[in-house]
Amino acid sequence: MHTVHADIDDPTLALLTVEEAARRLRIGRTLCFRLIRTGELESVPIGRLRRVPAAAISEYVTRLRATHKPTAIAV
């Protein structure tokens, strides 16, 4: 029997671990912590834990897309 971590990709999760958020963004854990530390990616503390709201992933990607719009290529 093989183990599948379906809960990591579960779209119904409200809060993600930093590792889950990093996986969704396809980045490393260290970079994800850096984005949290600089405030680029929202997170919330729960006791001694740090969680990323699932909606924060989409908001971060939207901001990235807005600031890095491709320039039009003259034909």
C-alpha cells in the first residue's frame, strides 16, 4: 500500500504549514520562511506554530503577477 499525502493539496484547508505553503508555491521551505519574515507572504501564529492562510497563497501570486507584468513586444 502506498501513502498519498492528499491533505497537503486539500483545497478546503484554511491554514497551511509553512512546508505545505512552500509546496503549493513550488519553492523551498527556507525561501517560504523568508517571504513570511519580510511580510511578503501573510502568516499567523498559533501558539508556537506559524501557519499560512490558504488565501494568502493566491494573494501573494496575484501581487507577483501585478508587479511582474510582461512588457509588450513590438512587432
